[in-house]
Amino acid sequence: MIPAIKRFLVRQDSSLHEKALSIIKLHNGSGFRNHKVSFVGLDGGRPIVFLRSVRFRSDEALVQNAHQALRNVDALSVSGIPKPLWIERIQGVLVCAETLFEGTSLDPANQKDMKDAVEWLTIFAKKTNLSHGDFTPGNILRGSDGKLRIIDWDGYGKIKSPLFDLLTLLTRSKVDPDIQERLIEKYMADLGIEKTLLPSLKAEYESLDKKRKL
């Protein structure tokens, strides 16, 4: 499978040389009977592409839907979102490729990291009423230029909740509760969400988050 992906990448980009390419397996998808596998492609040690694949026909819709979701979110013209490149069947395996981001995951205990993530999310939320779906510090990278990049878009569009991404971020952060509350208040004010809705939105989040983990 990996040699076939390397040959395919060379056919896609004539500037690449097969001998300089390497494909590193990152992980399998979590969950019972989950046949998703993720890879990173390198050219002479330089990361160039992120790949997801599924081997079984029953999972094909998952990859197709994720790829289309990424195309939809790319059309929002918000910085820090990977671009979908192609989706092809290689040796009976469906492979989806997107641009690869380099960077370091945000520190959940770092106040500036969490503040910057909320500022990015505010811009994103003004463009859509859909949620990223897994907006955790580990899925938010800071590049060498200091800007944020958001990865793992498989859950995009599956949840419609104005506070879901924000509460996902903050429940996994380690900043002081009073700072979290100020970030929530500012986010709601920037999006024009009434403060009186906060208790019901938090209850909605807890219900959705519980279902997501099942």
C-alpha cells in the first residue's frame, strides 16, 4: 500500500522523486471496527501532505463526507484551515489527501494560547453556524510564524451549537475558571449571544458531548 501511495504522489507532482519520498503511518482511528488510518508523506524528510485512508467499502462514506466537509470549510476563506487536495482509490483503498500543517499544539495551561484560540474561533463562528466538532488544544497548532492552524476536520458540520467548540476548548484547558468565564462572556458578546442563554447552551453542550463520546 505505501509503495503504491508513493507512486501515486509522484504521478500527481512531477517535481517529486520516489526515492526521496517516505510515508509514515501515524495512527488508526479510535473505536471498535474503525478502519481509518492516517499517514504523513515526506519528501526528503520534509512533510508535504497529510493522508487519511479507509480499507473497507462500508467506511467509504466517512472519507467522502470528511473530504467534502473540508472543501466546504475551505470555501469560508478563514486562515489556518487545511486545503483538500484529492481523493482517490489506490489498490482498493480510498485515500484522501490534504495540505499538511507544521506546528506545535497549544498548551492548555497557557492563557495566551487559549485566548488566541478563542479569537480564531470567533472569526470562524461568524462565518458559519456549524462546529469544528473537536476543537481541543491538541488540534490547534501554532506555526513558526506564530499563527494558528486547525487540524482534524472529520467532525465538521455534524454539530450545530454556538458554544460547542468554545466549551470543548475550555473544558480541556487548564487556565483559571475566572479567565474561562471572561473568555466565554467576550465570545458571546462578539457573536451577539444573550447571556441569559448560557445555562441552556451549557446543558446542550453536555448532552452533545456525552453523545459524541458514546
